[in-house]
Amino acid sequence: MRTIDSVEKKFALARACIVKLRPYYSAAIYRMVPVATDEILTLACDRYWRCYYNPTYLESVSVLTAATDVLHELGHLLQRHENRCTVHGLEHGFFNVAGDFEINDDLREQKDLDLSKTAIHPKHYGMPVGLIAEEYYKLVMERREEFQALLDANKPGFQDCGSCSGGKGREWEYGDPSGNARGVKPHEAERVRNVVARDLLNYARKNPGSVPGDLERWADEILNPKVPWQTMLRSSVRRNYAKRAGMSDHSYRMPNRRQDFYGEVIMPALVDPSPGIAVVLDTSGSMDATLLAEVLAEVRGITRDLSPDDGVSVFCVDADATPAQQVFDPKQVKLLGGGGTDMGVGIAAAERHRPRPEICIVLTDGYTPWPKSQPSGMDVVVGIVGSKDAHVPNVANYPVSLPSGISLPQMDRGPDKPPEWATTIYIS
């Protein structure tokens, strides 16, 4: 006869089994909230990390099988399948199948686990292994009628995994975490993912070959997201542009639409100017000329989209700043200078320029001092051209006590960290 205590104990043993076999999942496994229900056939999970289980099913399987089933549901959560399905506007039933393929493809290869014999696998349907859910989704949609029939029949392995796999909340789910309905909110889930990724990579370093390569790549992507610098640069400039755009001001360059009312007193008009953009360019010899040209082309493409009639004010900077060059094409830029570098001088020159730009894009290799405070009325986006790994603490800033008469040999300065008040992007 089944008892509540025995089923709860089985779930607790399954979690303990996971922690023993995969200790790097500990932070996530114990954030999952177990919920017993007869509304589902096996296990499922909602987007708030509640793990629903059918007591009869759980009692019928071994602890290892239950642990593997829980790991499957955790896979949907860690891989953000709910978000990926929603963002791309995919049909959640088919994406659930695709997500199962992505997860089970990995679990089947881990011999110390016990994936249920009814669990679906891409090989069963003549599909290649090693793909991501979006790629499997495309293959599933090419055979839509076949998979629709399997879903409609609720065949073993095709049961709904819950909103953790995509789509709206199911009627048997509890909904938003509140009161006694415990759960993990989205911002908390991101912290859990980061902890799991960190623990996984630490475990992999201490136990070489113990963690599947695709899991290591997942963890590295969580902690060090690979976003193209072009995307980041466009996003940063557009965000600052949107913030500045719409800041109405008065100007005497246009007549006030109510000037007839004021008579001889000339009144300014209310205008909504496009934010001006300046580029402060490091022209020291250490800059990569080819990459610099590519960055300039990207900057011009951004400004052409935002304000096609306005050029870009370019300041070439070494130890001093050259006069502004108003350019409409990257090929028009004349790279002047070539001595020491002080990008603070260039930022100050952009701040003095009239009309003063609201957005300043600084392109440098980072070997420069920076202003202590943000320039007034101007947002700064810093593009570090080169490797992010080069930006280590500047050893010249560390105090060293030496006996009288002894001095250290002259050392090259390390790159200074860009200021916190600027948006920093690494370009390589």
C-alpha cells in the first residue's frame, strides 16, 4: 500500500542520488519544489521550478530512474527552454519534443544514469544526435503530422513536461510563487544557473573527463556569454540614443509657431533634435588598423540608421586631440597623431565641441588614463579594441616598499580599467 511518507522519501532519495552522482547540480536540485499530483502521468515541471510527480509512477520506478527523470526536468530549466520557445514564437508541443531530444541525447550517453526506456531519443526517429532544441524543432516540423499524432495520442515519452518546456502555464500548475505556493522567480533562477555553471566548471577542472563536453560549453556560455561585439555596440549606442532622443529644448533657429501672438519679442521654438554622436579615436601605434576600420564602418552604419542626415564628429587622439573631422563615410577619416595616449583629452575635446554631442564612442586599446568623473550631459561608450584578457590590474598602481637607494627597473604600464560610468565593450 502506498503511503505519502514512502513517496516523499523516494523523491528525497532521488535528489540525494543526483547530488552524489552530479554534485555540481546541488544548488539547483534543492531549489526545485516537489509537488505530488495525479493530474500527470510521470513527472513535469513549471517555469517556477516546481517539480510535479505522479506518486504511483514514482513508486513504480527505481531511485536511479527517478533521479534521471528529475535531471531531465532540470535540463528544461537550466537550458531556458521556456524562454527560448516564447522568444521565437514556437509551438510549445513540438518544442517540448525538440527539447526532450536535446536533453535525452545527453542523458542516454551517461552510463551511470538510468533513462526510462520510454524516453524519446532522436535516433529513434532517424535524426542526428548532438543538435540543439531549435535544430530539432525544425526537423520535427518537417514531419509535423507524424509528431502531432504522437502528441495527440499521448504516447509514452510524449507527455507534457509542463511550462518549463515552453508555452503558457498548465491548468494543473500553481501559477506565480506567492503565499504557500513556493517557487523560484526568474531573477532567482538566473542566479541558480550561474551557481551551477560555476560549480560545474570547478568540478570539471578537479576531475578531468568527468563532465560531458557539451555541459562544459553550456556552463562557459552562461558565465561568459559570447555576444558579437557588433551586436553589443549597436545595442549600447541605440540604448543611449533612445534615452537622449526626445529631450526637447528651445532654439532660436526656428520660429515659434505662436510668434504672431508675441509681436516684436522673438521667442524660441521647441525642437526635438537628434542626439549628436562623436567618435574619439586612439591613433597610437598599437591599434590594429584593420579592426579599427571595421569598427568605424560599424559606427557609421549605426549613425546612418539613426540619423541619416548627420555626420559623425571624429577626434583623433594621442597625447593631444586633433580638431574634429565631420565625416559621412569611414573612408573620409584621416588618422592623425601617433605618440602617447590620453583618451581623457579626447573625451574633453568632444565635450567642448559645439554643438556638443550627447553620445561619445571611444575606441582605444585601453592603454590610457581615464577621467575620474563622467562628462556632463554626454553618455560614453568605450570600445576596447583587442583582447579582454589583456585587461589585468595595472601593476604600476600597487605600492612597493624598497630600501633607501633601491629602485625597480622601468616597467610597461598595464592597461587601466575603463571607468564604471561608461558602457564598455570588448572588440576582437
